[in-house]
Amino acid sequence: MQTNRLSQEMSIALNSQVTLEAFAAQVYLMLSSWADDAGLDGISAFLLKHSQEERVHMAKIMEYIQERGGKVTIEAIPKPEPEPKNAQECFETVLKQEIENSEAIYKLVDLSMAEKDWATFNFLQWLVAEQREEEKLALTLLDKVNLAGGKEASYASIYELNKDIGGTGQEFPTADEENPLE
Ligand SMILES: [Fe+2]
Ligand SMILES: [Fe+2]
């Protein structure tokens, strides 16, 4: 009896999203390490915490694939690059990465609609909402960097920025609280 409730195309697409979330976590780790090396301990801590959030997304998608009777295949994660040269480039990378992730999730939603796979469509709404919050956060942080002077920011304003971002909570419910599967 066929127990896999996901189409082959959907399985492949959801598996790619698992890899993409793992890649997003690696991007945040790379940025966090850069920030630490640049003496930006607050920014580094924020990015490290956010990397964990991406791992939670990855785990939730894996859980969903398995719940539907599908098989997760773990693929290689590409190296995240290039390293940023300053805080502005760092947060531009964050926003760009989040937008690319949203676009990938929109494609999954398109596929679920085309297949009339309403269970997957319903699951994906959680990810869509999550991405909306993450884009909002990324945009807010980039605004702060620009306000601090962007690439021309003085040491004094970078000092304040580092402190401020270090105190930024993950201003959205964690994936665990939002998890529709539990
Ligand atoms: Fe994510
Ligand atoms: Fe994200």
C-alpha cells in the first residue's frame, strides 16, 4: 500500500527546503563568526541565536516530511560566502538571504496549490508567516545600521549599534511555540 502522502515532486521540493534552511543556519554562523572577529560581540551573539532558529525550521520541515510518510535525504550544504566587510554588508546579506528563502517557500506554496495538497499548503502557511516576521526583523536591523552611518559609521556609532543589536530579542515567536504539528 502506498503510505507516502507526498508526491515525488513535493518530496524533492520539501527536501530542498531542508537543505536551504540548513544553508541559512550556516550563513548566520558565518556572519556570527565574522562579527566576533570584528569585535562586535552583541551582533555576533544575535546572529548565533538566529542560526539556531534556522535549524529549528529545518527540523520542523523534516518532521513534516516524515509525518506524511516521506523520506528525508540529507544533502551537502554549500559554503556560505563571501564574508562581509562591514556591518552594513553583514545585514544586507541577512535580508537578501531571508528574501531568497521566502521566494523558495512561495514556490512550495505554488506547488502545493497546483497539486491540491492541502495538508502541505496548510503546513506551509506557518513558514510563510515565519518568513514575514524574519524579513521584518532583517529590515529593521538594516535600517538601524544605515541610521548609524552605514559603511561610513563612526566607531562610536558602531559601538552603540553593537550594544543595541546585542539586546535585540528574536522578536517573533520561536518556531517551537508556533509549531502547528504539536
Ligand atoms: Fe528559516
Ligand atoms: Fe530565516
